[in-house]
Amino acid sequence: MIVMKFGGTSVGSAGSIRAVVELVRARLRRKPLVVVSALAGVTDALESAARAALRGTISVAAIRRRHVDVLRELDLATTLIDPEFRELDEILRGIQLLGELSPRSLDYVMSFGERLAVRILAAFFVKSGITATAIDAYDLGLVTDSGFGRARPLDRAYDRIAEVVLRERRRGLLIVTGYIGKDERGNVTTLGRNGSDYTAAIIGSSLGVEEIQIWTDVNGVMSADPELIPSARSIAELSFDEASEVAYYGAKVLHPATIQPAVSKNIPVRVLNTHAPTEPGTLIIGRARKSDGPVKAIVCKRGITVVSVVSTRMLMQHGFLAKIFDVFDRQRVVIDLVATSEVSVSCTTDSDENLDAAIRELRGFADARVQGRHAIVAAIGSGIREARDVPARFFGALGRERIGAEMISQGATRTNLSALVRESEVSRAVQALHREFFDDDAACVAAAARPASRRKAPLAGVVRRGRS
Ligand code: ADP
Ligand code: ASP
Ligand code: MG
């Protein structure tokens, strides 16, 4: 058995949906279960519709037209999606009436993209001669906690999914919603943006499938975001560790939590291109082949805020760090990089939620400074462990572009080397690093042209990395 997950761009148009059906048809022998995202752009549109309802305007006409156009092109009845639009209309009216948009109602609204997509896809499979059933992941047993916007499956979800799939498979090919679940009270939850990858991994792990396939719009995981670096190359193999780092540091081709359920059962994950299915893509497995160079990918994460806690009085005192992290922990602020110096502790986070409350608490016992608009740029690859020249090359490349690294970090597993830069400089940083590690000719030219005085990049701070 395999799980085949198709992202929004793979089901964004009638043409793509036709391609999906043929890809699945060619793999029926491997007993696929299909996981689907919302049509490209629909989740964003639903979020805007929820916010518009809060401001008093109900506007779903464009979202409806988008789905109706696809249904018409596929020659399917446009009434197929009427029940979902009736329900969506009701909830939006509720938001408008109450003048209140809770994380719970936002998740409910944002779940409709996947719910619409599975119904359209299943109908088109049936029309194409393949018996198929649309099913919402929560009806398949995907029960989550109540962390709206970033829900996680409860342990018992895994057994339940295995049970229900076994029963439901008699109804033919299962087309399951990505991204959504329900908590124990029956509220719809979402797993975070790009969460359909995570759904595929949860279901794949529940069933112990032979492979989880993530079908997207590029040739697998690439050496950098191809939108930023058109010459980026596909990576043939990534280890689970490398793939987690690539996803965590912002390559949206994979949701950061995707790998974890696959790791627990040692299930290979293959990232493939719906529009170029013969391309080999990327295979993510426990032990991956090495690449030619030490670095496999250059990734970046924007929207980073730096919090620096300064207290000459208390810094070196017993329990001071614990006090700082206790604040972050209680306020559920996830910390990424941590740097300590004699007079300050600097931490980075990508979450805005509760950050103000955390800062207020920190200011109760120290001076806390906040700087927004930063980004983390990282080189990922297990080869970094053995190659001693990676830090010199990494900071040399940034230095030649006169990009200052404000914090640096090499994780304990040493599969990544990362630096904090200004957000305005991150695209240039990725380009410089990609040139250094992947474009041999450009790297040689740059090295030869480099004046000796510019060989050092300015660094500040020795860093440990933690994720709280
Ligand atoms: P899907 O709709 O299939 O889930 P996403 O848009 O979520 O697709 O993810 C695929 C996109 O991720 C690509 O189009 C690409 O622009 C972006 N991306 C960012 N970093 C990388 C990377 N390192 N490798 C491949 N794609 C990347
Ligand atoms: N549709 C959701 C999103 O746009 C989930 C996904 O695409 O994986 O984030
Ligand atoms: Mg995605």
C-alpha cells in the first residue's frame, strides 16, 4: 500500500486533476490511498473570507466560481458542492453576526478547501471509471488536540485510522482531506499551513505503508527554493534528519512535522512532480546517499524576531536562563536560535502569538529588547559534519556580499549551519551561499576575486540551538 498526497498546485485546475487521476490509475496495483489539499490559493481565499466576514462582508462568490469552473471543465454536476457552500455561508454569517473570529471558527472556515477538493476529485475518479470515495480525515479517525491552527494528532488517532481505513477501503479508492482533523469535542482543527503533507505522513504511518509520496509542482526537494534560485538542483536523497532540517528552516515543499511519523515507522517519503512524473524527485529515507559536496540545500526562514535579554546584574547567576525560558515556555513562544554573551541572552522566534506577553514578563526582571524583520539562512547536509571548510566558506560567501551574521549556530547533529541575517538581505544571502556551494565556476571566480581584507565575515556570539 502507498499514500499519494497531491498538493494544491497538483489539483489547481481541471488539467491537473486529469493528470492526477492518470497518475493514480497507473499505480492502482500498489493500493494507493489519496490525500488531497485545497485547490491552489483556496485556503488563502478562505482566510480572507473569514476576515471579511468579521468586518461585516460575506464574499464567497470568487471561491465558488473557482470550484464551479473546474467542475464544468471536468463535466461534473456543479451542484456537487452546494452542501459545503451552504455550510460555509452559515458559518461566515455567524462570524459576521457575532463580530468575532476565534481560532476555532477560523479553522472551521479554512477546512472547506480540502473538503471541497476531495469531493470534486472523487467524483472525477468515478467518472473516469475508478471506484472512489471522498472522506474527511476526521471521519477516518484523525482526532487531534485543540491547538487550532497547529493541531497535532492524539496518539490514539493512529490505531483508529488503521481500523477505519481497513473498513472503508471496501468502498474503493479513498480520497482523503489533507490539513484537517477534529478535536475530541468534535471541533474542526487544522494542522498548520501546508499541513496536508503531515496528514499523508500520519495516515502512512498508521497503515505502515511501503511509501509516502508527496506530489507537488517541482522536481522534489531542491538545493534551494527554485523561485529564488532558478538554477537549483533536485536532491536525489535526503536522510530523515536532513529532510527535517530542510523543512524546519522554511522549504515549504514539506511541512516541518511531516517526517516525524514516517521516521517512527521507517517509511520512505518520495517527493515527486505531478507535472513531470518521470523525474526521479527526492527520496527521503533513514540513511541517505551523500551528495557530491558537503551541503545538500540552502534554505531560509523569514519573519524572525530577535529577543535580547540584558541584565548585567543577574546574567551569570544561577537560574537566570531557566527564568527566561520559563517565560517562553509558559507563553508557548517557540525559540529557535539561542546565543549567550557575558551581558545578554539573545533568542529568535518566528511566532508573534503571545510574544508581547512574554516580553512584558521578561521586562519584570531584565531589560528585554526586540528586533523584528530578521531571517535565518541555513546550509543543510550531513556532509557538513566531516567537511572542515564549510564554516569558512559559509561566512566567506556572506562576507563577500557584506551581509553580517548577527547570530550563528551549528546544531548538535551538525547537519546544519545557520546564521541570522536581516530580512532585507536574505535573498542575497541565499544566492551567495547557493553560488558558493553549488555553482562551482561562480565559486572559483568569486574566491579569486576576493580581496584578503574581506575574507572574514563579522560574527557576533557563540551559539547553542534549542527548540522549546
Ligand atoms: P504543494 O501545493 O504541492 O503542497 P507547495 O507550494 O506547498 O506545494 O510547495 C512547493 C513549493 O515549495 C515549490 O513550488 C517551491 O517554490 C517551494 N520551495 C521552497 N523551497 C524549496 C526547496 N528547497 N525545494 C523545492 N521546493 C521548494
Ligand atoms: N491547503 C492548506 C494550505 O494551503 C494545506 C496544504 O496545502 O497542505 O496550507
Ligand atoms: Mg504544501
